[in-house]
Amino acid sequence: MNVTVIGAGLAGSEAAWQLAERGIQVTLCEMKPQKMTPAHSTADFAELVCSNSLRGAGLENAVGLLKEELRRMGSIILRAADETRVEAGGALAVDRHAFAQHVTEAVRSHPNIRVQEGEVTALPEGEVLVATGPLTSDALAEHLAGLIGGDRNTLHFFDAAAPLVTFESIDMSRAWFASRYDKGTADYVNCALEKEEYQAFWQALCEAEEAEVHGFEDRSVFEGCMPVEVMARRGEDTLRYGPLKPKGLKDPATGREPYAVVQLRRDNKEGSIYNLVGFQTHLKFGEQKRVFSMIPALKNAEYVRYGVMHRNTYLDSPRLLNRYYQLKSEPRITFAGQMTGVEGYVESAASGFLAGVELARRLRGEPPLDFPRETAIGALGLYVSDESVAQFQPMNVNFGIITPLDHRVRGKRNKNLEISQRALEIIDGMQLD
């Protein structure tokens, strides 16, 4: 039994690993480094192109539940994340290069996985799992469009990444280490802005020159990864109630809460590089340096990577895929990752996990696991394949798509924790192998 997995991002790497762990021979096709995309910079598998954060770690968060489900079921992505973790308060953040290297080494060394480098422009015969991500090459995207019925079955939005700066270039006389509400350890660098500084920064941000991106309009961005300049144009205080909110942070230099705060999160284990939290952008590089230098602590910041924007393409999955991420019209073809409409690193890995596990079971003549809606991983697959969804768009995992409790629990946090406990009991009771 052999499966061709196309794409070695988070979803493809996870799917290939789960198939291989169950005795399936896998040919893993990856076009890097022979052909790169605008967002990638290394030949490693599972390269993180936006943030280095896998978001909330606690079980009161739906993504925290999804991570724990994957962790308990043997996810290679979660294993790599746990082993390359960097401190980030209540979030799970990783050293992006060490993380990708960990996944690459594990996948390449698996005896049941053969890596084939080079671009795939058409699907081969036999069982295929497509996990080429939102930056699928033009040739393969055209082939897939013809296979699934043309452009009406594909959609797109625009995604952006935040800049990275060196720690030594941050003016720590205008910044301090802390986590919001002192949650966890003091892992974030907090850069204060007083009212006049913020207003000048906001005005400059609204007027800054953007890089030209074909087809881009403000309305075509994904809400969960919105460029900071698009957010700024929604109103003067939008940023102060979003990524620049000062709540839970007290400047030790003044003893009071600043008017606004820009947070920087460690991007590598050494703490030599930090990313600007919430500063996804598609401003021109010179404009990024000019405008972001108006933040006092970043006046002389050294940028190791400027923010970039790229187009993400995804399928109209409810019309095309079933709960196992199989193509309804041709079940030998399975999809996984962001191209299915799941949004986020963890969600992409989860789709690859489910698709790989269920495909392996089908090939071995075993019944499907049918992860239920009471679990985060099951709810995500059922959302993606829900034909009743009127306007399908990319979505992060959330408690709204998970089956609610059949009884009342006081307090949102307590309710979410009980939902998570129920889900983990179901996961622990499932026979995965």
C-alpha cells in the first residue's frame, strides 16, 4: 500500500507521519528547495511563515484543547513544538527554525517515508493526499481547478506576516519585560506609547504607502490575520482595543498603565530575535521601517525580516469534501491543511492528522474512527464538510463548533474547561491503532 502526499508543510508532514506510523508506504513530494514560494525561505518541512506562536496553551481555549488532543494521540507536530518551545506567557510559541528542523529530521528518517523533491504539476494515479497549502503552485492549482469543477469551487483571501527585529536593537529604556496581568513568566517585551506618540504613529500608519498586491482589497483579508494598517483605518482606537491594548500592563518607569503598548514576542530560543505581535503588514519595506520606528523603543530597531503579504487559496470544502477530507467525487483524493479552509498552524496539523489516520484505516480495511463533534479535531472536520454552511470561510477552531454541554455550568472559563475534559476523555477512550 502506497500513498503519495504532496506538500511537506504542517498538514502534509503530519499526514505522512501518521500514515507511515501505521505501516503505509509514503512518497512525500515537496517542491522546495527546487521551487520556492514568496512566503518561504528555507528547504525545511513545516516551515512557519507567519507567527511563531501556536496560540493559547490552556484548556479554557479551544486551540489549547486541540493541541492537547493531538499531543495525546501522538502528533509529530506537537512533539516538535513541545521540544522547541520558547517562553510566551500563556501561549505555546516555538523557535521556528529548530521546530522545522525537528519535523524535517523526523519525517526524512522514517523508514516508511520516501521524500521526492520537485514540483508536482498534476496528481498521480492511486491514493493521493494533497496538502500543498494556500500557496499551491500555479500549475497544480490549475490542474486541481479542472479536477473539482473550476474557479467557482475555489476561493481566496490575503494573509500577512509580521516583521522580526533583533533584541539588541530594542531600546529597553522605553520597554520592559512582562506578560499581561502577570500571567505566566515575563516573556514579552512591552513598548509603551503615550497619547501623543500613539496618535502620531496611528496617523502615519493610516497614510503609509502599501506594497502593490494584485487583487488585494481591505475586505479580502482574513479577520484573524489582518494587516495592522487595515486595522488602523477602522478607527483611531481600534489598535488600542486590539494588539496595542494596554490592559493588564503597568510601565515600571511611570508606575501606571500606558496609553498604548506594542508587545514583542521571542521568536527563537536564544532570545536574540523578536516579532511584533499583531503587526502583520503589507506596507512597503521602507515604510515599515519609517512608521514602526515611531514606536519609541523601536526607534533604532534592526529588522531581520520585514512583514509580507501573500494570497491564500482554499477550497469550497462543504461542497467538495466529506468529514475525512476526502474528495466526494473521487475518494482516492484527500486534502488537508489550510487549503481545506481550516485556519491556523494547529488546525492545519489537525486536519493532516485526521486525514492521515482515516486514510490509513481505509487502506487497511478498518472502519473509520469518526471523531465526534464533542472533540475539537472532530468538530473541525465536521465544520469543513458541513453543507449547511451558507458562506464558507476559513475558521480557527472554537468552542462554537463543538457540541455544547447538556447542562449549565457557571462561568465561561469553567464551562470551557468542562467541554475540554469531556473531549479528552473521549480521545483517551478511542483505539487509534
